[in-house]
Amino acid sequence: MKILILILALTGISFSGFTQVNQLVVVNQEAQFPGGDQAMVQYIYQNIKWPEETKGKLIMDEITISLDVLPDSSITNIVLFKKVGFGIDEIVVDLIKKIKFIPSVQNGIAVKMNLMLGVPIQIRNQ
């Protein structure tokens, strides 16, 4: 009987550490540009100064950017996955660096979140 109690006691102790393995994470809000993606593209087009290299060119493409939005709304770890060229990529990245994004909120707390952004570029013979 003492051995049975000892085995049950040891078994209970060893499993007590595993009672809470997974924690439910509720994403209340994903990180985003204030006003959404269309507002971000509008902001870029209103503020971009097209490089001289684009004069007289027809460019219809998209820049794909990965970035992290931190809890304080700042941006870090900007990586260009698809570039357009002509110096446009650098200008768009500089504009995006100036933006304060709305941070992601999980379980009521602002957290870091990675975003993948597609920025359409359309230039028609300026």
C-alpha cells in the first residue's frame, strides 16, 4: 500500500508541471497603415519624387516589401523581396520609414508583427 501511494504521489508531481501547455492567443488587431493599404499607396504616390531615370518610361510593376511593425508603431527590418529598379525602391522605402503604422494587438497588448506589403508602381511616360 505504501508503494502504491508513493507511485501515485510521484506520478502526480511529475504531471503537475504539464497542466498549462498551450495558451490561447487572440489577435485583436493586425498591424496596418492608418486607413488601410489603399491609403498607404495614396500616401506614397502623393509624396514620391520620381527619379530622373523614369522620365519617358512606361513602368507597371510592384515592389514587395517585408517589414516589422513594433509595439511603439515604428518600423524595423525592412527587406525588399521584389524590386522595380530605377531608384524607385529606395525612395519608396524612405517614405515607408517615415510612416507610423498601427501596431498589432494580441490579448490586449501591442506586439511586434511582420507585414508583407505590395506597392504597385505605375508610371506612364511622364
